[in-house]
Amino acid sequence: MNLLRTLASISGMTMLSRVTGLVRDILIATLFGADARTDVFNIAFRIPNLLRRLFAEGAFSQAFVPILAEYKNSHGDVATRQLIDRVGTVMTWTLLLTCVLGIMGAPVLLYFFAEGYVGDPVIFDMAIVMTRIMFPYIGFMSLVALGGGILNTWREFKVPAFTPVLYNLSSIACSWLLAPHLAQPVYALAIGVFIGGVLQLGVQVPALLRIGMLPRISWHLGTSWQDEGVRRIMRNMVPAILAVSATQISIAINSNIASKLTPGSVTWLANADRLMEFPTALLGVALGTILLPGLSKANADGDTAEYSSLLDWGLRLTFLLALPAAVGLATIPEALTSTLFHHNKYSGHAVQMTSNALIAYGLGLLGLIVVKILAPGFYGKQDIRTPVKIAVAVMLVTQGLNYIFVPYFAHAGLALSVGLGACVNAVFLYTGLRRRGIYHPQKGWGMFLLKLCAALFLMAGIALWTSDQFHWLAMRSTPFLRVGALALVISASAATYFAALILMGFRPRDFKKVTKV
């Protein structure tokens, strides 16, 4: 399998997801603006979204995929089928209980996530309603993670990469068509989340049926719980939960801090985060998705050279594409945020505040992406404990940085702490892989980085010069002209970067990577 071609395919699906997500955020910014109500929606959504990342896409995927790959490669179809059925059974009944408790306990949860709104009964009650509407999302998305893990292990990457598009389309439809008919229009956003979760789960069913691995849910929870494979996954999930929870606890603390800052702070961060997610998803998430099954197979085969080679390929591609993205976020933030969000109720002040957060995210973007490449280096060997220790240390570092940066940079200080914390995380992960002899960098890294720096320097100069030729806020009345200007700036910057690399000898074939299925 050609990994570069597979990456391009997944990135294409991910790009569609991110574009529709951006359209969704632009529509929300245009229709709802940036005020306490949109802040409350973003906070209410973070509760089920945090739990989804904590138990589903995070801890569960890291524990499940390597063991599923081991069963598929070494134990045969019958044992693999049985493992999938029993994992599905345990997840379904556990999630049902979790969702019931979450809906009932929504007010208690909000005391931890939105303390700043407790003194406003109207806003706090709105947060409770939206949390209850959206809480089943964790159940839908946890089962989506199960299906995605199965499909990725069978090298069916496209459907899991496409599913987020359905959530975005649901949110767009509800914002546009449902919101005008509700007494509280912002509730339409919560309803869109619920419907999006249902659609994402439903679209995976045909793909799982096609490979014959749709989980069969049983009433016999006790039998499934006693399965040795299920128990191994649960044991690996415990440290994985601690690793993921460290990051998510930082996010929860940051949300709480942001809720106490100037109204609009949560929304400014959320919109900057949306732009930052483009490169992290297109490269970091996509590469991590591809690498984990390949690393798990190489580990099962005992092929240490292939294992190290996969990590090296992922890191080189990350540096090649993540660094120009980081330079772009840091050099043209006003061009990006004004073009995408400066409409209707989204003010020029909100654009400036979002730009400040975007610059801060750009400084730590490389770390945020590299973590997604290095962490699978441990997960592929079913070593969850090492990333746990690192994640806990990084959580403490991140919160320590908040005390330093937030008083000076407000909401942008939160973004800066997250980015720098991710860089610390990446350094620790890299050091751990080297010390254990898991990763051995291939030759040529010094010259590779030197050429990248030269191309990035030229790109930054072109980005700053071309961006300065336009008054981005003044172009609010000519949105299509502003879109064209942004396209010109991005095209000129990208052309400069890649032209410089080509002149220095870079060729796409140098980054091809072929593995056995």
C-alpha cells in the first residue's frame, strides 16, 4: 500500500470535513456573533466532546487498534469476530448508562466547566438544556470510534475520514433552517450536534457490513466482560485514559478560565482553534490514523526496521508540511480571520482577538502535530504508560504557563500555553522513543531541516509583504474581493515555498512510502 497516496486520499476527505466545518463556523459567527450565548454553546459542547475524546477517539482507539491488529494478524477471523462483538457489547451498555447519568447530572458538570456563568441563571439554564440535548453525542461518537478502529485496521480509511462531514452538514442545516423557528435560536446548534452524531454512526454501518465486521450486540454483558481480549483492552485503556485526560483536563481548565475573561473569549478561542485544526487534522490526525495500524502490524511481525522507518517517514512529512502552515498562521492571521469571520455580527474587535489567539496557536502548531506522529510509536507497541507520565507532566507545565501568560495576553495566553505545552510533550515523546531504541532517525535530517528553513524564510517574507498590500477589515463590504485577495496571498506564499524546495532538490517521489497490507 502506498502510504503517500493513502494520506492524500484521507487528507482529501479530511479537507472536505474541515471546509464544511469552517462553513459551519462562519455561518454560526454570522448568525449568532460572539457573545455569552455562543460561549455557552461552545462550553456545553465541550462536555460531551471532552468525554468523547477521553473515552472514545483517545483512550479507546489507542488501546483497541493495536490489540485488534494483533488478533487479525495472529488469531484468525473467528477470534477477531468474537473480540469485536464482545467489545461492542461492553461499549454499548456502558455508554447507555453514561449518557443517562450525564443527562441527569448536567448541572453538576457545568459547575466544573462554566463556573463563570453560575451567577447568571438565564445563561446557566441555557447551558444545562444544551448539555442535555448534546450529551448522547458521546454515545454515538464512541460507537463511531469503534467502527472507525475496525475499518482502519482493515485499511478502509475513507469512510471514517468522511463521517465528520455529516455532523457539519447537520449543524449548517439546523443553524440556517431550524434556528429562526426557535424561541432560543442557539438551541438549534445543540440539536445539530445530536443529529450529526446519529448520521455519523449510521454511515459506517454499510462499510462494516461490507467487510463482515459489524459488531453484534449481546444481552450477555457478563460473558463479554470476562473475555480476555476485552480485559486486555480495558487494562490498556486505564493508562490511556490518564494520558488523554491530562490533555482534556487542561482544556477544561482553560474553558473555565476563559469563561471568566471578557465575554466572547471562548468563541474567539474556538474560532482560532478551528483554523488551527486544518493543518492538525489534514496532517497530524490523518498521519496518525495511517501509522497506527502499520506500526501495530510491524510490531506483530517483529520488524523493528520497518517500525522505525514508518516513524521517520511520518516525521519528515510533518516537518515538510506543518512548518509552512505554522508560518502562515503566524504571519497572516488578520487576513485569515477577517476573510472567514468578519461578517454581520462578528466585529472588527472580534477579528483582532481571534487573530491574537491564532498567532499564539501558530507558535506551537508543530508540537501539536508532531505529538500525533510520535505517540503512536508507543501505542503500536502497546506501551500506554510512558505517554501517560509525559501527558501528566505536560498538563502541569501547561497550567503553569497559564499563570504566566494569561495575565498579560488574556485568552491568547491560553492558546500559547497549549501550543508550548504540546512542544514540550513532543520533545519528551521523541526522547523516550530514542532512549528505548524504537526510533532511529535516518540519514540526511540536518540538510533536510536547513533547506526547509531557507524556504520558510522566503515564504514568510512573501506572506508578510503581500498581506500588507490589503486593508482586510476595510474590505468587509466586498467579501468576494477579500476572498480573492486571501487566495492570492496564500497562493504566492505556497508557490514561493515549494518552488524554493524544488530548486533545492526536493521531489515528491522522495516521500513515497510503501508497506505490506
